[in-house]
Amino acid sequence: MRNNLLNEGDLLTKEGNLNEAGYATSLIKKYNKENIKVSKLKIKEWDYYYIGDDEYGIALTIDDNGYMGLVSFSILDFNNRTYENNSSMYWFPKGKVNLPLTSKEGISKKNTKNSNFKFEVKDGKRILECKMLTKKKKEFECKFVLHETTPKSMVIATPFLKKKHFYYNQKINLLNGEGYFKYGNINHKFNNVYGVLDWGRGVWTYKNTWYWSSLSYEDENKNRIGFNLGYGFGDTSKASENMLFVNDKAYKFDDCIFDISKDNKGKEIYLNKWRIYSPSKDIDLEFTPIIDRHDKTDVLIIAQDAHQVFGKFNGTFKTIDGEIKIIDALGFAEKVKNKW
């Protein structure tokens, strides 16, 4: 089992490498960014939130990726099986967005010509306020107030084979709260809604492919259940990022596999059923897609082909406390190819 637990202390050595690789259930390492030993153009930092109920989902992002940054929102309409992506890109921020060094406090904020995005952590709450005038001249507005329902989260420090390259990542599942969004003639309120934070800081290599899946919901017995599954980049020999959360407990798993349906020529069919499972048989999930949020970008040296697919999960996790069943729960699974 790859279960290298992180210790407290600085994330990076004076040479810009990880002091140690592994995982934790809280943000135990200090992101001592001053020890990064590469150009600011190569540092990638982001805060990504997804919040959703059975009718709509909202994805919000603030990025500072060195030579490129963006703020973005996406709306998922699960009843009509439609989605819309909108973003505002800016060049060469090189850390000037000043995203916080920790997820525990601070303000992530970026204003552009047509948008105002602000994520604030204050008094134990996460307050997300965003506005954007899209290219179609439609106004988007949202506000969410979320709080953490469990002290456990997925934290991983992953090195790359290339020196001075690393990824420090926290996924906080089971964020709970209320909010609303307005867009065109849609005015939707969220009550007792669940979501996830993807907090990422690091120095990445140029070309990568990753897989990620996340879910946060409350089952019929009022148990809060969430999971984070993923792989595909860096040296994960010390730890994986596969974790299940049930109320205040966290369970760690080794490798898993995202088995995406393919046609007879080997091309992935993202809207057909997936299977996500572990060779150890501890994880066995069937994923039935509803929407493929496809986002493809090719601008100068930047290219991305992202399929973030939303749908229903059914299946089981086997834990030391017994079997945990996932029944008709809405979440997402994605495959992303990046050149950045």
C-alpha cells in the first residue's frame, strides 16, 4: 500500500524540490513559495469550486498560471442536458493575482474588463461572489456561502520526474451551504447544496493528462458521503489521491482505473457508461453520464482538451468499517489533456 503520510513543515527545500511526497487529511505542509527555483512563468495556481443540486451545477475558477490566467464560470442544466462555458483570459499574470498561500484563510480575487470574481474565507465560511458580462452580452451573477462539514480533506504532495517540479493539491469535499445564480432568464436558488474545492499550487511540466472524479452528497439516511478519485500525472509512487469521506471519517485507497467506453476504433465515447474501479476491488463504481462539458482551447503554446462529464454514480467502496454504497448520486468524472 502506498500510504506515505506527510509530516508538518515546509513543502519545499531550498533547492525547490519537495521535502517529502505523500498525502494527508489536512493542509499540513506550508506552501513556502519563496523556495520555488523556476521562472514565475511556470508556476501554476488555481482555486476551483463546483456547487450543484439535481437541477443545476455551477463551476467557478480563478487561475494564475504564470504566462496565462483566467476567471471562468460554467452552468450545467441537468434537466435539459445542456451547459455553457464562459471565461475571461489575461496574459502574463506571473503571480500578480496573489492567490493565498493556504486554503484556510484569505481572499482569491481577480477583476477583468468584463468580470469580478472573489472567493473569501472568513469566520469559517467560504463566500463566493462572481459577476461576468459574457461575449453574448448576457449578465451572470452568483453568490454562495459554504462551510466545511468535516475536518478531513484530500491533500497530496506529488513530485514530477523533472526536478523543481511538483504539485500541492487539496480537495475539500462535502462543502455545504446556500446560494443563488442569475443568468439571462434563469434565477436559481440553492438550498442545503453540496460542493467541492480544488485548491492547486505547483510547478508543472508542459504536457500532461489527468483523470479526476468527485462527488459530494447526502444519502437517504442523512449520511454525508463524498469521494475524490484521480491519477495520471507526476510520480505517485508515495501516495494516491483516492479517498472516500463518510461524515467525519476519511478512508484511503490505492490505485483506481477510469474505464471510459470506446467505439470499435478505440475512440472514447464520453456519454456512454464508464466504470471506475480498483484492481484490489475496494472500489467498484458505474457512472452514467448526463452532460459532457467539453472545453477545447488552442491558443499559441497553450492547448487543452477537457471532458468534464456529469452524471449519476452507483456502486460500492469497501472500507475497514464495512461496505459503503453509492446510490444514484450526482457527481462528475473527467479526462483532461493539457499543454501549458
